[in-house]
Amino acid sequence: MEILVCVKRVPDSAENEISVAPNGADIKRDDLVYSVNEWDNYAVEEAIQIVERDGGKVTVISVGDSDAEEIVRREMAMGAEQGLLATDATFEGSDGLGIATILAAAAKKGSYDLILTGALADDGAAQVGGMIAALLDLPYASVVNKIETKDGKSLRIGREIEGGAQEINDIELPCVLSIQTGINEPRYVGIRGIRKVASVEIPVLDAAALGVTAGKVGADSANVKRVDYFVPVAGAGAEMLSGSNDELADKLVALLKAKGGIK
Amino acid sequence: MIHEPFSPATATLAGFPLWILFVLIPLVGIGCFAWIMARRAAPLFKGAPDPRFDRIPERIVMVLKLWLAQWRQPRYFLAGVLHIVVFFGFLVLGARSTEMVVLGFVDGFRLPGFGGALGEAYDVAKDVASTLVLIAVVILAIRRAFFKPARYAVPERYGKDHTPEALFVLGMIGLLMLSESAFEGSLLAAQREAGHSVTAFTLAWAFQQMFAGVATSTLAAVNLVAYVVHDLTFFFFLCFLPFGKHFHVITSLFNVYFMRLQLGNVKPVVHGITDAQLDDLKSFGVKKFEDFTWKHMLDFYSCVDCGRCSDHCPANAVKRPLSPRFISIKARDYAFEHYPVFGKSPTGDAPNLIGGIYTEDEIWSCTTCGACEEECPVGIEYIDKMVDLRRGMVDEGMVPQSLQKPMSALEKRGNPWGKLEKKRAEWTAGVGEGIEVKSVEKGDTADTLYFVDSISSYDDRSQKIAQATARVLAKGGIDFAVIGKDEKDSGHDVRRFGEEMLFQTLKEQNTEAIKASEAKTIVVNDPHALNALRNDYKDVPPVQHVSEVVALLIEGGKLKLNPLADATRTYTFHDPCYLGRHNGTYDPPRTAIDAIPGMKRVEMTGNCRDRSFCCGGGGLMLFYEPDEEQRMGVVRVNQAKDAGADVIVTACPFCMTNIEDAIKVAGLEGKMEVIDLVELVDRQMQQ
Ligand code: SF4
Ligand code: SF4
């Protein structure tokens, strides 16, 4: 199976102190470290496992500037055979639809049976996967937490429903799936793995190569524009519990039950 | 030559001279033995290199101590003493066994030099030895069969009980002793009138008494039967040894000779490959059996199955899926199966060890505390094997999710929490009035570098230990500086968790920062940092743990301590694994504690010093989510309680974290307290 996985380079919230930049439209980026979006990493692992089982090839693609190459390489060190980097000055400032347009164009250049994205990134928009599917006119399932390959014509997939219920669907190939964390246990990639693929060439796809025009992508054609970015002022409502450990546990359980957190 | 009244060498059976048989038995026996040994040696030649042909005097000392003097045996008193009896019995009886074999075809044979007084003295020794060995063997068999010490039990997942094998071997040893004595006793009975004496109350003497007055022809028959039994048992025993745990009778001498001599270190990925060449290696670590070094294979052969390692293994104690003894036994069985004495080795690709004989969790469960190695009577090592297996897993991407985050943070930020580099020295703000901690980051220099390491730099609780360290050093008049943002995690546990390349990166960055500081000595408060800088790094100044520095300051009168405010409390010292076992520092912390007037300190007898019980492990072990029934820290806290202590003093920030948690889990809050040694000194020192 030919699988395309779309990955994004993000500042990992666990390894950064995220604060809002003075202009209010972004976060402070001067002291950040980046990694691959966690959901995307699960998607790549899933693709590799499918290929290890049934044969085929995994291609990873990222839209971004040249820095994004680092994460494409990391995913290749994991086991993706091919890496692609979609970079062009006109791509900068694209909104979700713009990014999906670029990725859909890249997908059209190959013949992929399956396109995977992470369900979302830390920014929580969770929009690109569905848009790619729509642009390519392919079936789509979101927040997938289980994939079984069948006859090569369709997949049996699981989706987690709010509240912990599980749903099972069959979906025709080719299709687009957005992948939930926990679907697998992504393998570890160390410095050694990355060095092994350090000299593998990663083709760069620009706007011309992809055939996307400036009217569809980039800041000017973005129809969603961020106008403000701030951390809400902490409101009242924090409740401090007191008592012995056992009492604390009892009170917490009672509270969680009362608010519907646990049943 | 004395002419014997009868002798196997002159005996005949239906006219057939039996000496021919007695020549054939040793020939066949030795031939079989040589073949078996050659087959057993086969995998060793396929193993990875392991240069242990150096440091000959030290190795000889180890042989004299561990092998000849059976140094570690009495740590388990009854079993140890009985083993010593059997061991020395075997040594003494070696000469007699040779004589016995030759007696089958040389009438009245004695070893050269044994004709006179020496021979007579030897006869006394060997008669006493075989008697004592028989007694020891009987006690051992009773103990094994009826009292069943818990450490010999084989949990179901590891296969069948080993008791039948043990009893069989004990039976064979008993038979050797009895047949030799019956042989001797029957001869003595026939020679009674000739005035041959024998040491009273020995086995040979008992047989002589028993056979008194029996006709010579009967005695001759008994003598011959005893001889045949002895001869056959002896060579069967010899050839049987390499098939089980009694292989150690042959291998332990070599295993001890080649045992690890250095404390604290970890073997390189491949011996003979420099750090700079690591990138060229195709594969890392141990994935298949043949990736083990030949010495590690010899370890597997030498394991006595005594269970002492597992008896002291904290992972085993809290029911993690690890028992070091079975790391050896499973690998030994693998070797026996894949390199069989008879028949061909299984063909095809060698299977992976992980998923084959070991599980991932089994190998991650080890805290590298070193208790097993300290205990093993034949010098078997585990830490290097664990690290090698982990290197293999890391290379294949098999790392639990719980460890991937901290590893990635270490790679990006130089600490497992992913905290900002620029905040590394923020703790210095809390040291207190009047003490300005110098920092290389700000351009300061000092003779002593205080290498803080990640936990004491970033963790709220551990920062207090760093602050106490700074105050104590300042009070002691030591001019010191910290590195600041360019200090990275020492990488101690990164290495021990198998991420060698990440360790190399951290080591290079730190080495550079340390060199740039121009310091002449380094002091640390974290034993893991101590061990990394002392035993893993090269080209850095000498390193001391703060407990060593404090002990010297106290002894030199530079630190004076106030009497305890609350003299009702009883203190005990928990030896951190990487301070004690791995670096041999047991006394300085005790010196420091005992220097406090009014101090009442007890030892956790049986679980202190080199038998200290791991608190749960430091570094990345803090992040690992093991499958266990209990926390190691809880076991430790209960040991302190049982010793009558209500304050645990430790000297490691990880011990502090683990023990503090364990006190809560054990429900001993308010009753038990833990304090770091430097915090104690800081609290008690006179201003
Ligand atoms: S080093 Fe410690 S935890 Fe590891 S096997 Fe040995 S005793 Fe067990
Ligand atoms: S490794 Fe050593 S201590 Fe452990 S069972 Fe084997 S011989 Fe005994």
C-alpha cells in the first residue's frame, strides 16, 4: 500500500514555556525547541506498521520552511522510505485550507492508497485532514484509533466516540484518515537513527512543481486570519481541598462524580 | 612399592584382565569430556570481543580471594560454610582421584612424592576431607529437599524446579566419597594385621571397622566393585558437569579470573571501537545471543543458580518482571539448545533475544543498582548486559513511551523535564543572604566546580539540596562556581538506558563546559553525576562527592556541628547505590553524621553498605512506569523502620525523591523523615 503521511513541525508544549508575544498575534518564538506534532508521529508509526505487515511504501510530507526538513528526516529515521518538503515563499501565512490545498496537490502527484494526518496539533484546529479529503473527493474518517487492512480495497477502522465508546467502520480505499494518539506505540528515534538518514535527499516541492497558484495559498488568500492571541485571566473558582490523603481522595472522587468526570 | 593383597590392576573377570577396562574408562571419559568442552566453547568464539587479558596481578588476587578463599560464600552463612567444605574437599581429593584412576592399571600406585611422610599426611587429609564432604552433602541434600530455601524456587514462568538436578549431583558426590572410602576401607581391613592405621572416625575407618574379620576374597570383591563404581561415577560426573549448573565447578576459576575489576563504569558499545567510530557501527548493542561478549557467555555457563543475586535484587523484591538469576539461566539454556553437544545447531537466522528469551519490561526493570554483582560468588556481571540489551532495544526503536519524552527533552534541552537552559542556575537565588554563588556563565572562575546536574538544578525539592550544598561549601571556605546554562545533564542514566549517542553528545557538551571553566576539581551532590564524571567521562578534573568533602572539612575542624536539637530521634544512613557499591564511599557520610553531638545512629543491618537496597533508581528510572507490586522505596523505608530508625539520611537527590514518596505511600508521614546529608550538615553547622 502506498501511504502518504502529512506531518507538521511544532513547538512541543512539554519542552517549552509558551508565552504570548508582545504583538498579541503569536507566541514568543525566540527560545523554542521544535519537534514533530505528536499526533502526526502516531500516524507515521501506523503507516510504517501497515507497510511492515502488508508491504508498500510510506512517504512523509511537511509544509513549511527549510526548518521543517529536520522533522521529515526524523520520520524517515523512523522508517518512512520517502520524504518530501513543500516549501515556497508564497505558502507562508496560509490558513488551514491553504495548507490542505498544498498537501492535496502533492498527493495528486503520486498515487496514494491512503493519506494520513494527525487528528490535530497543539493548536487544536483539526481541520486539514478533512479538507484534503474534500479537495481530493475521497472518503474521510477522523480521530481514528485502529486500522485493520483487509482485501486492499477497503479498511476496517475504529474511532473513539466521546465518552469512551468505540465505533467500527469500513472505509473504501483510497481514503484520508486523521489519526488519534494511542493508536500504537511510536518507536523511538535517537540521534543515531537520524544520522543514518542524514544524507538522504529530500525533494523540495515548490508552488510551480505542485501547480498551486498564489490565489489559493499564502497569507493574502487566507480567509481565516488570527487577530488576537492571549492567555485568559485566571478566574475565581479554583477550590483547594484539604484533609488527609484518604479524605482528599474521597473528596476528589465525589467532586469528579458530581461534575460528570467519572461515572 | 607396597604389594597389595588385591588390586583392580591385577583383578580378572572370567580370565579377562580388568586393567584393560580401567585404561579404557579414563580414555573414553577424557575423550568425551574434551569433546563436550570443545562444543561448549564454540559459541564463545562467536562472541563479541572483550579484552580481559590485562591487570594480571589484580586478577590473581581476585582468584585467590573469590575462588580460593571463597570470599563471598559466608555472606549466606550455612550454605556458604557447607560450600567451603565441599570446595576444599574437592581440592584435597583431586590428587586422590588421579591416584584412583591410575590404580586401575598400576598396582599400588602412588603419586610422585607421596611415598613417605607426605603421603601419610595426605592420606589423613583426604580421609577427613571425604568424610566432611559426605556430611556436607547430606546436610545440603536435606536442606534442598525438605527445607527448600526460598531463593532456590523457580517461578512458573521460568520453567521447572531445579531441585532434582541439584539432588542428583549431590548424590553423585556422595557416591564418590562412599566408593572411595569403601575402596580404601576394604583394603585397610585386609591389611589390618600388617599394622596399617587410619584416622579414626573417618569414612574409611568406618568401612575398615565394618569389614573387620571378613574373608579376603570377599574384601577383594568389595574393593573391586567400589573401584568400578568410583571410576564410572568419576568420569560420568566429569562429563555431566557441562550440562547444568555444576558447570561452575570447571568454569568458575576462569570466570573469576576474567571478572570485571573496575567499579562504576559501563563497557563501551564494542571493545576496541572509539567513541568517534561509533557512527560507523551497523548495529548497536546486544540483539542476538552472539552479540554478547565471550565473557558474558562464560558468565552464563558459570552461573551456579544459587539465587543470591535475585535474593538481593530490588526489582525482583518488588515483583518487577526481572530476576537476574534467570537472565543467566535463560541465556545458558539458549546456548545449550543452539550449540548442542550432540547434533547440529538450529539453522536459519538467530532469533532475537528480546521477544525470545527476554521481554522488554524485564530489561527495563533493572535499576543498575549493582546488588546482584556485589553478591555473586563467582563474579557474574549484569549491568553491562542490561546496558547492552538496552542499546539493542534503543537501536530498534523499542523504548517505552514513558521514556521517550524525557529522552527527547534531554536531546533538545539537556534535561529530562524539557526546562529552559537559561533557568538552570535559578536555584542559586535561593541560597540565602550573603552567599553569592559564582557562575561560569557570568564570567566567574573558581578552583572548584560544583556540577549540579539536572535534578538538583530544576526539581523544587532537590534545589534545596543544591542550596544546602552551596552553603556548606561556602562555610567550609571552598571557592566554587557553577557552570550555569551550559551545563547539561551528566547523561549517567541516558547511557545506562542504552542511548549511547545521546550520552556521547551530553558528555561532549559537558566536557567542553568543564574545560572552559578551568576548574581544578569538581564537587557534586548527586552520586549519579559523581559516577558519570568519574567513571564515564575522560579528561575532566578529579571529582568528589560532597559527603567526602564534608567529612574532610569536619575532620579538619573547618566545619563544626551543633548538638541535635531533638535527641530523641534515631538516624540511619541509606547508602545510595552509586555512592556506595559503585564508588566504594561508605564511611565519609557516616563520619559526617556521627560528628554531630548527640547523634544516635543505627545501621539497617543486613541491608546497609554493600548490601544497601535500592530506593527505586535515579535518572530516567524516575520516568519509567514499571510493572511492580510495590515500590522499592517502600521496602527501603520499612527496612529503616525495622532497624528502629525514624530519620533516614541519604546523600542523593533521587533517593530523596523516592524515599519521600515512599514514606507517604507507606503511611509513615510524621513518623519517618528523610533528609539529605548536606541538609543535615547545613542544619547543624555552627555559623
Ligand atoms: S543491578 Fe540491581 S536491579 Fe539490576 S538486576 Fe542487579 S540487583 Fe537487580
Ligand atoms: S548469577 Fe551469581 S549470584 Fe546469581 S544465581 Fe548465578 S551464581 Fe548465583
